[in-house]
Amino acid sequence: MDSYANDTILSRLAKVSWTSILWILLLALVVYFVSTVYLKYPRYGQVQPPLVSEGFFGGVARGAGHPDCLRTLNDGAELLALVMTPETTNQPDFVEFQVLLSKLGCLKKDLMSPSGIVEATRYQPYETAHDREPVAEVAATCLNRTIPKRDLDIIFQTWKDRGNVLLKRLCTLAELTEAQVVQGEKLFANSWIDVYEVAQGRCIATAGEIKAAVDDARPYEPVEVKDLGEYNGYYSGWSGGNV
């Protein structure tokens, strides 16, 4: 029985022509070649998805250190380390000074963020001693470029004056040398100027933008109707009757 089955298979294979075998081998080679090229080389013409940035400048605002946004502020970490001593860390002036530095850093973070939204400053508390208005509102008006330059200058000058007062008190409590006090004043001035310059470029509208806003608020009157009389609600033309 087995010999009969083997003879049947061999007889069937013998009937397959060499031409069919060559075609099968050729087809296998073509499939192998196409699959190799497809896997080895890139598929040109396919649209690659663009790289999307997160949309926030300088990383997260909270949870990356204390106080918030300190790494965003130039010389902020060095300045805080200078006045951080056992004699100062438990004082209200030190707590307020931390909050003030945090506000400067977070305002810079929001103003330089490509997202254009208020994110970092919305976590900052209002402090009567050094705030004219909540810093989140300052960031919002800056991003909309609707804050007057005078108001911006008053806000920053208040932060600067209060910061210098707090810094002098902390330097006295920490018993710093005269050279260290001068260094602290220089570091605070650098931090303040850095944020102020960013705010000036981001918050203040240019003369062209102000003019465009004024023009947009004006009503538009087409040239062809300027010489026409005022419409009083009554039609004064021909009534259609016989002359």
C-alpha cells in the first residue's frame, strides 16, 4: 500500500514541467526581493508626523523645587542660598523673599512660554506688602499686550523696592560681610533686570499695534456712500405714479 502511494506521488511530480518549476522559483525570488527593499529602505512620500514641543518654557512650575520657578530666574538660586542661614529660614521676611523671587521667576516663565497661557503664575499667592495686583493678572495682561507701560513700571518698581528691603533685613540677620551684602544686592538687581527686560519686550504693545487697535474700533464707511444724505427712515424718491 505504501509503495503504491509513493509511486502515485512520484508520477504526479514527473508530470510537472520544468517551465512551471522555473516560474515558481522566479516568483519566489521576486517576492523576496520586494520584501527586502521594503524593509531596508525608507518609504518616501509618506508624511512624517511633526515634532511637537510641550508648549511650556523651562519645565514644570511646581514640584521641581522650592520655591517655584527659581531655576528660571537668573541668579535666583545663588541669591537665596546666600541669605539662607539658620538665623533667617524661620523668619517671615525670608518666607516673603522666597515668594517674591518665585513670582519673578514664574512671570518670566509664563512670558517666555510658547503656549501663551497663564500657567506658572496662577499658583502664586497675593502678598499685600509687595503686590499691586495678583501676578497671574499681570501675566494675563502682558500676554494680551494690554498693560500700560506706566502700570508695568509701577509693579516692577514695587517688587524691586520691597525686595531690597527684605534683602537688607536678611543680610543683617545672617550677619553677612559687606562684600557679601554687595554681592546679594548685585544678584537681586540682575534677577530683577532680567525679568523686567523680558516683560518690556512681551507686555508693551508697539505703536503700530496700538494704531491698528484704534483703527479696528472705528466704524467702516465705504467711499461710495460718503456723499449721500442721512437716511431718516422715509423714502423720498419717485413713488411710481403718473407724472
